[in-house]
Amino acid sequence: MNILVFSTSVKEKRQVNKVTTLLTKIPAIAQWNFDLEDCDNILRIEADNLSPRYIERLLIGAGINCRELEY
């Protein structure tokens, strides 16, 4: 299981709901969460065999800025 960490532009519950719709359709994701208290509005994803670029493209396509963070 890998953990992917992203900085996002998600700031509101409405945006989290939009992401929920996208991420729940991906079977490789075991779990995910947002830390909206963090200045980078962190999205953490625990998944097997999932490309960070795929998540970035998915969210950017939905109008949400997203970039992987190195940790």
C-alpha cells in the first residue's frame, strides 16, 4: 500500500463532495482524507498501484488544483 500526498485548492465542503464522487469510483484506493486545516489543503490517498499523475489529471479536470507533494 502506498500513500500519496497532494496539495489542493479544496477549501469547502462542496469541493470535498465533488472529490468524493471522483475518488470513490477508483477501486485501487483503500482510503483517503483531506486536512483542510493545513495551509496546503492536503489530500492523502492510501492505494495500490495508483499513479499520482492520474489523480492530478483527474482533479485538475474537475477544476481543482492538485499537485503531488514529496514527503
